[in-house]
Amino acid sequence: MGEGAKEKPAKYRILTLDGGGAKGFYTLGVLREIEAMLGKPLHEAFDLVFGTSTGAIIAALIALGYSVEEIHALYKEHVPRIMQRKSPSEKSKALAELAETVFHDAMFTDVKTGVGIVTTKWIIERPMIFKGSVAQAHGRIGTFVPGFGVPIREAVQASCSAFPFFDRKFVETAAGDRIELVDGGYCANNPTLYAIADATQALKLPLECLRVVSIGVGVYPEPKPAFWSKMYWAKYLLSVQLLQKTLEINTNSMDQLRTVLYRQVPTVRISNEYTKPEMATDLFEHDLNKLNGLRQRGVESFAAVEDQLHALLMD
């Protein structure tokens, strides 16, 4: 996919996937149904797939040709184990092991469709987006290297490194630069605007040919700790709530901007809100039964917009 994008297509289909840690099970529920509706792997159905954090894992695997069921199997095996780890170093080590196991030595030259993996530069507080095609470059085309020469596993780990709950991630580019990165959610937990920018500014596609599917992780009540009397748990929960609130504000503001700036671009946004106490969860959820429940909610969310998706993607 090194040279990437198709020239001036009648329709250019974009899939964007939010960050949200373990709540990515919801995303997988939606994607399972989309893949079944389309009757083909998602890398064949979408021209560009952008992802942040947990969405980056899913987006990278889609771009490499994995089916949604294969991704779900990996999530069931690995995500609860990562989220059960207590310290940032333990979480980061488990995340690195997952990335190594899943992505091996895959590079951005190996992707089968356009891709964008969103991370945040820690020192200069700006996004760093890993892409597979020079056609997506917004400048410096002469020195473009797919994914900056960084293995997919390292880019994905960086996109998921929600500091301070995970350690910051260092990567070394093909140019020899050593860059410190954190979770992409700090700059674009909902990466839709970045994907549209690639399509319109780098690929020079007209707005009328774009078709966008933007999938979140759902919104849920905040869980309460078992022992409020223990100050550690009270402080920990407050920190998690602050992180989630930050990501949700980012997500909603990006989507509001998308509707203001690109109202004319046909878009289906899927990320329902749930208020029942039994749905309480956060991005570090590790109860597999609850995570499977999130996946089922994703399936239901698809059903509510199935006709819209059918018209958007199959017309």
C-alpha cells in the first residue's frame, strides 16, 4: 500500500475509531455487524482507516487484513490481562508484549489500505500521525518514510500510552530522531477531522465523494470503588475520572467541529450513551463479562443505524 490512495474515486470511504481503552469492545461489536453487512474484510471496504489508542490497535489490524472476529479474539485474550496490571510500568510491559505478539515485525509498508495512527508528542505537545502512504503527506514529501520508519507495534503502543497510567513511549525514526510519545487521545481521541484533512488536503479529494463512518466506545456511568474509606482508591478513581472526562471532552469537541466544518460530508457517528448503573465502566475495565456486554451494546447500536450505514456504504 506504499503509494496508497486511489485516484479521484466516485466515493472515498473513511472509517475512524475513537480511543477508550477496554471500551473498544463496544467498537468491535459495531464493526462485526458492518463487516457482515458489507460481506468483505474492512480493509477492502474502506479507503482510509484512522484510529486513536484502542482505536489505533483495531485500525492497524484492519489495515493489515485482520477480520473483526480475529481482532475480537485478540482483545479477549490480552485486554483484561493488561488492564488488571497495577503500576504504569506493569501496564506498559503488558501492552508491549501484546504489540509484539500481535504485530511482530510489521511495518507501515505492509498495510493493505490507507491508515492513520494518532499519537501525541510529549515535549512539544503536537500530534504525530503514523501513515502508510506518501499520498497522505501534508508536506516534506521528499523525505517521507511510511510510518517514519517505526514498526507498527511501537506506533500502536505509543497511541495507547495514556500517561500517567502507562509510561511514555520512546520511538526512533528512520531519520534517527528519538521522540517521546503519549496517548493519541490527548490531541484527538476522535480522529475524524484528521482523516478528513488527509482526504481533502493531501489527497485533494472533493468533499462530495467522502463517506465517513465514525465509531466511538459509548458513554457509561462512572464505576464506584468497593472501599471509599481507602484513600488510595478514592484518589485513583478521581484520576481515572479526570482522564476519562478529558478524553470525552476532546471527543465531543472534535465531533462538534466536524459537524460545523463538514456538515455536507455524509457521516454516520455511532457512540451511544448508557445510564443504567449496571453499565458502569471505565477504560481500565477488565471484567470479561462486562466487556462482552459492551460488545453486545455495540451490536445494538449498529442495528439502530443499519439503514443509514447501508445507504452510506452500499449505495
